[in-house]
Amino acid sequence: MKIKIFAMIGFIFVLVLASLVYLTQMQTYARNDNATNTPPKLVNAEPMEMVLIPAGDFQMGCDPDHDAGYACHDDELPLHTVFVSEYFIDKYEVTNEQMAAFLNKRNSNICHGFDCIDMNDPHARLSWNGSYYTVEDGYNHHPVVEVTWYGADIYCSENGKRLPTEAEWEKAAHGKSVQAYPWGDQLPDCSLANFYDFFGSGEFCAGDTKPIGSYPKGASPYGVEDMAGNVWEWVSDSYSSDYYSVSPYYNPHGAMTNKFMVMRGGSFDNKDDTLRTFDRNHHFRLFSSHFNGFRCAVEAESDEYKD
Ligand SMILES: [Ca+2]
Ligand SMILES: [Ca+2]
């Protein structure tokens, strides 16, 4: 009898041990699978035309002392401290030429099962000539427009990058402390950004997109350009109007609503207030317009606190 019990206990012990070994193996495989799906980390190499934003705290949201005279909107409050790890962000918006190269490389305008770009819209500067995607004359270096969130997301991931989070976008736009615009608190004019100067001259600066990098005077404290105006930019976060009251301190990734995605920075077609570095817009993922584009970001080497 005793021998039978010992045999039984021994059998159960071996079974449990085997299960543990099996589960550990599976977890290792799962981790490896995930590892192949994440963009490559860039170690000590500055990617072309990207800007390194150091790890550390910054103030996110609207500061009434730096609101450019527009009262803070509810969804920009409360002003709160956020930590973001070190990352690279594109210095410029993604251009028509870059988007055409992406579509030609994959020979498809389908992203996540939907249009990457709304080419049925006459405002799209890209078209299919029967053999490949082409850019309208003169628009190669203008930011791509009519991009869906799906198109922006796949473009970044297939280039080894990803969309910036809303927090990353905002830190790159105004630096550690809040200023109303990338260049400071001074109201915009047509030497600083491409926008609708309704409250100044009463006119559009260009009434259309301008080539990327046309406003170096309007660069952010980190040297990132066109964060105010030219085109609105998709980020990776879902939108929620009260997210700032529940946002985590460490690398926030947005609300779990998944209904609307956040868009930032205003456009050539918008007034001063939408150009504020903390202004928040949102649209369905399939939304596409003559005034919306994007830029990408990517992880840098470490989480170290550097500043
Ligand atoms: Ca922009
Ligand atoms: Ca459209």
C-alpha cells in the first residue's frame, strides 16, 4: 500500500515538473515571437532626419500661464507631469515621395484591410498610373495628405518605426515645460508656421501644404519642424476627453476607447488655437482629409533618466 502511495506521489511530482518545464518553454517562445514583432532598437545611431528626445519628465497639457490667450480646453486639463523614455522622432512630416515609395515597394494601397490613402479624393497628391504610384508634379517634398490612421500606422511599422504616442508628440513639440507654440508663447505668423492667419493678416499663409522644413524659425526646442501647422499628425493613442485625469505617469499610451484616434498640431487650413502644442483633435481611423498626415518615432537605446 505504502509503495503504491509513494509511486502515485512520485508520478504526480514528475507530471507537475514536466508541466512547469513545458510552460516555461512556451513563455520563452511567446517572448521570442513578440521580440520579432517589435521595431529594431537603434543603438548609438541617429537615424536619418530623426531627432533624439532625451528621457525624462515634462509637463503635459495646458498651462493657463502659457495658453496664448485662449482658455485651456477641458480635454487639455489637468496639467500633469509625465515621464517618457528616450526616443527618436522624425524631424519632418512624412512626404508624398516617401509615401509613394512605400506603396510601390508593397505594390498595394491596402493597410490593415483599408485604404492607406484616400486616392479617390482629388486632394490626394498620389495616384496610380496603371503601373505604379506617382506624385503630382511639384508635390514630392510636401507632406502626404489624405492618409488614414491605418496607412500612417503601417507606413511607420514597415519602416522599422511606429507612430509616436501623444505624450511623445507633445514633448517633442514644446520641450520640458509648457509653451503655447513650438517656438515659444509668441502668437504664430506666416514666418513661423503654415496656417490660417485669421487673427493677424486675415489670410491663409499658403492655403495649401508647403514643402517640409519651410519654417525653420518655427522649430521646437529640440529642433523638430512643422509641429505647428502644415498638416495635422496622427499619433498612436486613442482619444478620451478625460484621459489626463487618469493618465499614468510613466510612458502613457492613451485611453482604451479605440473609437477615435488623436491628431495633433493644426494645419495650413486652421487658426492659431489649433496650433497650440497641447491642442487635441481626434478622428475615426478611416478619416482622411486634405489637411492630415503624420510622422513616425522609434525607441532609442535606454530608459535611463538623462536630464
Ligand atoms: Ca504638422
Ligand atoms: Ca478623404
